[in-house]
Amino acid sequence: MIKKPWLLLPPQWAHDLGPFGLKIFSLFNSAPIPEWKSFTWNGLYFKNPLGLAGGVDKNAESLNEWWALGAGFVEVGTVTPRPQSANPGKIMDRDMERHALWNKMGFPSYGAHEVFFNLRDYEEKKTPVFVNIGKNRDTANEDAGEDYLYLIKHFKPQADGFVVNISSPNTKGLRDLQNKEALTKLLQPLVEASHSAPMKPILLKLSPDLNDESLAEALNVAVELGIDGFVLTNTTLSRPQGIDFPSEGGLSGAPLKPLSCQILQKSLQILGKHRSGKLIISAGGAMTPEDVFERLQMGADLVEIYSALIFEGPGFFRNVAAKYSGR
């Protein structure tokens, strides 16, 4: 019996068939999972600290399945205001030997209207659901704030919180929004909108490719403007030795682990006393239960997975719970 048949398919096929396969898998793997390291933050209860990273369930189509499989929280998206397709050409690949993924998707999305109705169809949310938001690729950076503000207002009735994605390498010029002047202009109205009644927390997702000065600048601006936490990190444009992927597009999976851990450690040092009350989510290269526990020991509140689901399978949530639910 082939334990991971999706790995026999081309990456794009496996991705497109994912929701169907997930539905079948969850039907036979839905026994209750014990809570572990549960906690409450900003009124949100997390049964466990392991959740689904943005980019997996882009259009909120499979929440019931993720809940059945044991996700402690789910980040849907990235959602854009208007529907848009993926970038042209090849957009996905994987390196089986190095457990690495490459993508150049560029925020393919059904658009805010349809994703809103997908979320509304879930009568009861069994875990916190964050909506990862991004601008349409044809929206100029100087107008990006309008896209993000629209998405916050649109999803406020359904989202438990927001993740502002300005760090994807697959939308031209998007990462320029991480610089001090652009970030200040962008974040201020978004924080005000998310914090107006009913208050919804807002997180900022940062790139692993920021140098020390740029990282400190982005963190300090965000804290000053009242951001509630950070997702650390997005995919990287760097290519470790032996990785044979195109120079464009984001690299994730096991090779991202050193960078992601480094950014987590540096961010906690930079935040210092301002870390109190902030939600820190570590994402990138957590491929084993030990990796997950290491991020928590480093100081992350939550950990997100994506590549582990590809290479280890959707039973990963249950495997981690089995190992750490008694600790």
C-alpha cells in the first residue's frame, strides 16, 4: 500500500486534488485528539498550538476537515479583494530528497466575496480562524492600503483575526511594503479598522530575507502602531547549496528551517519587553514533531505547518498530539 499517493502526482495535480483527498482522509481519521498546551489569547481559545499555515486552504473550502484532523487553528488565504488566477507558467515543484517546496503562485484567490460566503457556511467555528489578506497583483503599492482595508472591513463579521501578508516573494514589489515609510502608511488605518468594535486582532507576516536593520525597523514600526502579533516567516528567495529551483519564487520546507528559526530568535530579542501580549506564530520548516516543540521552546506561542503536510501527510497534527499531549 502506498502511504502517500499524492507524492506520485505532479505537484500541481496534487495541490488541485487536495480538498477532495483531504475529505476522504478525514472521514477515516476523525477520532478526537487530546488537547495539549492549550491557552487563551485575546479571547481566542486554542486547543493546541499547532495550526494550518496560510496558502494551504486559500479559499476556506476545507475547514471541517482541518478541524477533524486536529488543527489548533486555521489561517485561510491569502485572500484578495477581487478574484485572480495564479501567475502564468510553472508555479509549483518539490524536492523529495531535501523535503523542499517551491512555489510562484502569486495569491490565486476566489476573491473576497466568495471566500466570505465559504466562511459564513460554517455554523460553528471549532478553532480560531485567521484570514490572511493580500492585495491584487494589479493594485499599485501606493493604493495597496485600500485593498487591505477593504478586506478587513469585509471579513470582520467572520474572521477571528487577520494576517497582513506583505512578504510573499511572488507578487511583484509586494515586499517593498515592509520598509518603514510604506509600512507606517499601510498599517495605521488597518490597525484602527481591526481594533474598532468588534475588535479583531491583526498580525503582520514578515519575510525571512530581511536583514537585521530592516527586521528591527519593521518590528518597531508595527509595535508602535499597535499590531497584535507576528507570523514569522514567509517563504524565502534564498537558495541553499544543492537546491535546484528557479531563482524566482518562494522556497519552503526543511531548507527554510534555519532562516525561520533565526528570524524568530532575532525578533524576540528585538521586541524585548514589547513582546508581552503579542502573539508570535512561527512558520517555516517545521517538519517533525521535534521541530514543532523546538519552536515553542524558543518562545513562539503557536506553530504553523504547510510542507510537513505534503511530505508527512495530513495525519501530522495527530502525530504531534500523540507525542506531546501528556507534556
